[in-house]
Amino acid sequence: MRSSGAIPDGADRNARGAGARAARAAGADDAEGGGARPERTLRAGYDGRLPERPRPIVIVGAGGIVRDAHLPAYRKAGFPVWGIVDIDEGKARALAAEYGIRNVFSSAADAVAAAPADAVYDLALMPEHVPPTLEALPEGAPVLIQKPLGHSYAEGAALRELCDRRGLVAAVNTQLRFAPYIAEARRMIAAGAIGEVYDAELRVSVTTPWEMFPQVFGLPRLEFTMHSVHYLDLFRSFFGEPSGVSAATVRHPEKPDVATTRSSVILRYRDRPLRAVISTNHDHDFGGEHEESFVKFEGTEGAIRAQMGLLLDYPEGGPDRLQFARHCGGWHDVPFDGSWFPDAFIGSMGVLQRFACGEIDEMPTSVDDVLRTMAVVEAAYRSEDIEGIDPEGIT
């Protein structure tokens, strides 16, 4: 284990990556042979621990997600925020005043020139603004990149190459993996509480006020890349790489400026009897009575259901809830602390800092790993392009 002040060098990061790939391959072999499933191993990054000596953070971007999640999370965890950057310096100064941040900049280059040598950079930016910002960072710096990792797999691969070229210790903020109810469900499943998982379902049927996110208007891609990427990434973090993806995603007839907003995805795991499905509908504009936002895991010994309250009656939100049941038994509440916003953001920043300081040997949200999520996203879009099998051709 390294001292907490050391940033892993490129050779050691490569060695760790090779070890992680070998471990994943071994896990896949075990699963194919009927042995341990990926979800039955609780990886170090998911143990909920905080970094022993948190490093100073420089946030690039001062938008709503920083106000509502990043800064509240870091304050709650005791992570020091050294500085904040935004091209709208007034916006950055307003957040700095609210959170006691002493250093405000209008460019990443100016922030880098003044920042401490051990700073960790948090990029809360749309994908198109990430490459020039990565180029401005010090070589070898730890950096947390806002999801998605590009608008396409090709863009994600280019970002991965850029990070590799500059030796950056790069992670992606796929923070749903660390939401408190997900973290508790992950621990329960790893401990065997529901036996072998044979069904995983995530369903969202809500009204999403897209006017709150003007940056998405006019994008050719929306639902998979900007929203369901969370869910595709979540299932990957439990079950590993799918062997196939089937998907459909459609527009709303009265929303010409917004790309597809309703989707269905099936992740296929051909070597195990697992159904993994994701259904999203952002156009359920009929009141809250039948809104849904949950993820459910069913297994040979029981089931777990987590209600994701953040998306209900958005942006007000509804209650989170985690429940557990045995076969033919009633559902019982499982206690947990916190919510997706802001607590999950503690996990995504914390795991990056722990890896950068040598406290853990692998980073589950590395750019390498999340690029595989972007491959699943790309497969979903290609499946949509194929449009399924025409039954007229069946004779």
C-alpha cells in the first residue's frame, strides 16, 4: 500500500489495470462454470469507506448539479474544496460564497496554475467541454469526469486515449452505483441474502421537466446517453458485461426539440438464467399516483426492491425505500442512511481519492470500466436502428 500522498505512476496503473482485467476474466470463468457470480463479490471500492486523508478538490463547472449534489456531498463528507471554476465567474462566486470556497477562477488553466500539487479535479461539464479541460490539467492528476463519457462510444474512446496519454488517474461520476440504498442492496446480494439473482428490473415512469436542462435541447441522442446510462452502468456493476443488448427508444409526438424520452432495454447474459430489463418513460404526465421509480432484484432465496425517490415528483422528490422479502413472505423495510443526491457523490469522489492515494488497488468507476458502459449504450442505439425482427418475414 502506498503512502496517502502518492499518485500512482503510469506503469503501476497499467499493472493494476491488467490485474483487474485478469480478475474480471477469472470471475467470468467462474460464472460460466456455475461458480461465483460477479455480484457475489463486494469489491473494495464499494465498501463505503472514506479516504483517510482527503485531498483538496478543484471543481470545474458551477451548474445545478454542483449546487445540488457535488458541494452538499463534499461538505457532508468533510472533503475540502480548494477552488471552483466557471466561465460565468459570477455564478462560481455565488457558490463559493455559499460554501466558503476561497479560490474562484474563470478558466481551468488559471485554476491549475494556482492549485495545490495534490489537487483532485472534478469536471462537472457536458461531454463536449471535457477534452480541452483534460488537456489543461497537470499530467498524472486525479480527475472525476461527469457522466456520460462522451455522447457516443467513439467519443468515450477518445477521452480514454486522452487520459492515458496524459497519465491522468481518471474516473467517471457514475454515482448511482454508490446511492445508499444501492450500496446496501449490493452488500446484501454479495452476502447471499437473496441467493442466486435470476431477475433484475429497473423501471422509471415519471414526468421529467426537460426545461430544467436546456443543454439537452437539440441533442441527437438523449435517453440512453444522458439518463439510462445510469441504469445500464448499474446493472454492469452488478452482473458484469452483457453478451447482448436489445433496445427500443422513441420520441414524444409533442416534443420535437427533445430526442427520445422513452426506452426499453434487455441485457442478455446467455450463460446464466438472468433476465435484466430497464424501462423508462419520462412522459408520464398524469399525476403522481402511478409514478414509478424503482430497481428490483429477485433471487432463489428472496428479493430486494429499492425505490429511487429522487425521480418522483421531480424536482421535489419522493421517499426512498429499501425492502426485502423471502419467498411467500411479506416485505420488510431495510434501514439505510442518505439518498442518491447528495450522498452517492461522496462515493464517486471517495473511491477516486482512495485509489489515487493507494488505499485500494482498483477503481470500479475508472475510465476503462465506464467505457464498457458506453459500449452497452452504443449497442442499445444500434439495436434501435435495426428495429427488431419483422414478423412479416416469418414463414
